[in-house]
Amino acid sequence: MKETILLIEDDRIMRISLEDALKGVGYDVMSFETGAAALNVFRNTSFDLAITDVRLPDMDGFDIVKEITDLNDSPVIMMTAYGTIKDAVEAMKLGAFDYITKPFALDEFMLLVSRALDMKKLREENIRLKKDLNRCYAAPNIVGESSGMKKVFSLIEKVSATDSTVLILGESGTGKELVATTIHYQSTRKDKPLIKINCAALPEGLVESELFGHERGAFTGAIKRRPGRFELAHGGTIFLDEIGDLPLQAQSKLLRVLQEKTIERVGGTGSIRVDVRLITATNKDLEEEVKAGRFREDLFYRLNVIPLNIPPLRERKEDIPSLLEVFMDKFRTRLSRKVRFSKEAGDLLLAYDYPGNVRELENIIERCVTLSTTDVINKNELPSLMIGDSSLKLGSLSLSDVAADAEKGHITRVLQTTQGNRTKAAELLGISRKNLWEKMHAYRIE
Ligand SMILES: Nc1ncnc2c1ncn2[C@@H]1O[C@H](COP(=O)(O)OP(=O)(O)OP(=O)(O)O)[C@@H](O)[C@H]1O
Ligand SMILES: [Mg+2]
């Protein structure tokens, strides 16, 4: 497809020579002698690039830039014989793509034209990709028919339209992250970033620099200035997962950010304005944490503006059939398998209590679909826990089950001796805090 260029230049010789050069490499060119003539056409025609002289007989080139950038996304190149920095700055401020000073070499001009057109193409592609992405993620598939989930859906609907701070509460695996994601993609911030951070998995000493960024030399190892996640989320949403695990010092900084809507980089002096919607989640009882002195009360009230409670799956078993369907579809497609559960197995799936909630259900389905050798998954292919202890024979436990069990026991004991202090426990176990958190999560150690 030929690209269309609008050329506005009052000098006849200049106009004709530029027009010829542009046509010579295959562009469609519409050229005009006055600003008024060009504006008339551009309001009714679409074009890919405008090139305009700054000084025209009837109007100022800057006015043309203003009109074009108001109504149109196409880049504008300014040409001027009065190549002052002031003109350049003014043109760029108004949204011009670039600026070229007369007299210029034709090569230089043509290069600028192709750069401007490339930029336009990239920008359009970017918009298209974002739209596609949104189509994939905009409405993450979140299902449920229970009255508990209906309440969740209606709250999601209500808060999506606002900028209110939301605190998502629920046991592990109930869908807290999914709900946070849904809120973001249903809000007006959906085209802006959604930044997710797991507060429990951040190394304790780096929490503040992760969240708020740091200046060069702020601490050993800060070789370069780095923006924090809050800055990266500007205009969008920040999701602080496991907020109950945020160290106290970072809690007071976060409180200040919420009050003042500005952040300060670690080691920085100035404050930076950020426009961010905050969503937090935890499976801890934050009120308990407040009583125990581990969580700031004032921060708790700030975060708890709109509490959104996701009930555990065992209290809404009527959601299991549709969840089963969603996950069966997902893994059947992903693994290109055509399997289903036997009647007996299906009944067990519907009756089970799922201490690990939806995530556990999802994992069970994935495992069954992956491991099944026939088209029907039988009762005895389900995890031994679901079938009941009576069938738990020595031979039915694999080595990895036994190892995992021992690991879980050991971590639990070490955590007891450190009175829940994870940094100390990680040290004793010889693993990182993040690794410890992942294991606690996997084994559901509270
Ligand atoms: N109502 C639902 N419909 C469809 N999928 C769901 C639903 N709830 C949860 N899931 C799926 O279950 C899995 C666990 O959900 P998610 O990670 O959001 O839970 P969580 O509460 O953040 O868990 P954790 O506390 O363990 O971090 C995800 O794969 C999610 O897509
Ligand atoms: Mg989560």
C-alpha cells in the first residue's frame, strides 16, 4: 500500500522538487501552497505523514501542527529556514515528530521521512497488539455460580469503575490474583500497565528499592539508577500480593505513598508524582497481624477501603462443575487429549474439600489428564488423599511424595523454632527467603 504524504510549502521550486523526490520513491503526495488549502483537505482525507514549512503566507506552521495532532495520529515534520532551537522546541512540544533546518540535503530529508513513517507503522502495530493482548487477557475466564462468587462478581463490577483501593482476602488458591487481574482489565486503566509484586518473595533488604526505585549509589550494588515498580505502574494498577508479609519499614513508606501520591526513590531527594491504583491481597488475617504488632493499623485502614472476600471452595461446592469444565477444556486442548472422568471419579471430585482450593483442583486435573493412559480417568488415578486413607498403602507412595513430606515436616519444625521468622528460617535451612516462601506456599505451611 502506498503511503500518503501531505506537503505544505509556499516556495514553488522547493515544493516541486520535494514532491518529485517523494513520488520518485513511491509515495503518494498531495502538495499545497497555503495552510488553509491543506487544512481543508486534511480534515476529510487520511494521510500518513504531514510535512510543513514553519512560515507560510497565510498562517503559522505551528497552527497546522496543532490542528493535525489534535485530530490525527500522523506524524508531522517541520521545515524551517529559521533554524532556531526555540522553533524546534516549540514544534516538538506541540507534538511534531521532528524538525529539519533549511537548507538541507535531500538524503537527510528522505531519511527523516522514512523514519517518521516507520514510527507511525510501529505505533499502529503496537496499538493493534495491545488490543489483541487485551482480547486474550481482558476477561480472564473466571467462573462460578455460587452465591458467594456472585457477590464477588458484583463487587468486581462496582470497583472496576472506580480508583478505590481494594483488599482481596481469601485462602491460598481461591483466585485472588485472578480477581485482581480481572479488576484491572475491566477498569479504565486497562491499556496501562498492571504490575504484580509478591511481597513475600522479595528479599527483605530490597523491598523498598523494588517498590520505589533507587538512585545510583544509594546502597552497595546500586550501580545504576532504577525506577521502582510504582513508577513503572504509572497510569495503571499495582497489585501487591501477600501484603501481610510486607516488612514494617516498607509499610510506613507505602502509607506515605498512599497519602501523598508521590514516591521517593531510595537515596533520592525529590519526590515523584505517581498515579497508580492499588490492589492488595493476602491470605493472612490482617486484623490479627495488626493486633500482633506486625502490621500497621493506619495502613490496614487505608488498604481496607473495599474488602473483597473470596470464599474457600469447600463453602461453594456448586462451583466445582463449571471449574472442572474450564480446566478439562484447558488441559485437553493444551495436551491434545480426549479424556473424561469416570462417574465414580467425577463424584469424588465433586465431594472433595480442596484445602488448596481452586488451585488444587486445577493441579489435580492437570495431573490426571497428563498421566492418564486411557480415555477414561478412573477413581484410582486420583490423588490418594481424595480416595480416602484406607487405600493409602505403602506401595502407593512414590519416592517424591515421601521426600516432599519430609521436607514439609522439616520446614515446619524450623519455622517453629524461629517463631515464624522467615529470614532466620531460610538462613538455617540454607535457602533463600524467596525459595522458602515458594516451598511454604507449595506445602501450604502457614
Ligand atoms: N473462579 C475461577 N474461575 C476460573 N479459574 C479460577 C477461578 N479461581 C481461581 N482460578 C484459577 O486457579 C488458580 C489459582 O488462582 P490464583 O492464583 O488467582 O489464586 P490466589 O488466591 O492468588 O492463590 P495464592 O494465595 O496461592 O497465591 C489460577 O490458575 C486461576 O486462574
Ligand atoms: Mg496469589
